[in-house]
Amino acid sequence: MIIRDTETHKIELIDNVIIKTFKRGYEKYNNNQLGNLWFEKWKDFKKKVPSIVDIYEVTPERIVMENIEGEIIRFRYCTKIDLNNLLKYYYEIMTTTLETCNEDGYYFLHEDMNAKNIINSQNKLRLIEPDAFRIVKNLDLSFFIMNQMRFSSRMLLV
């Protein structure tokens, strides 16, 4: 069953597995990073944050991953407790990113830490959208600050 079909990719649900296929001409969408090295970085990150989506196969053209049942976080409408849990989860991802710096000075960074990419599954937050992870040399901390400001400003309104 096709879940989404956009200009850049197609997402299908087959036998309770999600297959995200990138369309021809959009390989640069992933900065040509998906492959064996990326998958190894993913496995290391998953050991530290086991709640992120499981991935079964990665190629530059597609990702095969687990289907997570649950509700997408509705950032504008969630409760203060939900926001608090979301912010703690965000800090866990951020801290793990900072810990991924290797001897070459590269980080493994999720570039789309948006509430829509986090699912509440059985009262546990789970990060989806794995292809938003990038291996980066320079870490711009304003990325973290901007997301924290979004979360913090939302908490002031609840």
C-alpha cells in the first residue's frame, strides 16, 4: 500500500515494513550519504538511543525500516506534560549527537528534529524519518538552539 508519493520519494507499507524509495534525480536529496558508512553510524547511534526506528536495509536509493504504530506528536495541541517529554527526548537525541564526534571530528546529526518526526507509541517516544540523519564535519549549534527555542516558546503557551 502506498502511504505517500511525492516528487522526491515514495513511501510504501508492505508486510508491516516501511519502504522509502528516493526517485531518480533526487539522490542528492540525501547528500549521497546513504550506504554502508551511514548505516554503521546509524547502528552506533541506535545503541545509545534504542527508541529510534529500526532499519533493516539501506542503499542510496531506499531505506527499509520498521513500521511504528502510534500517534504523531501534534506540537501545537499537545499538553505541557507531552511537551516536557518531547523536550527531554530532544535533549537525548542532541546529547547523543554531541557524543558521536569521532577521531576525525564528524558528527551524526538529525537535521529535521521536528515534532512531526516523533511518534508516541505505547507511551514511548520514537524518532522516525531516519534519512534526515547526516554525517557532518561542522556542527552548527544554532540548529539545536532554534529547536529548543521552538519547544520553549510553545511551553510558555500551555
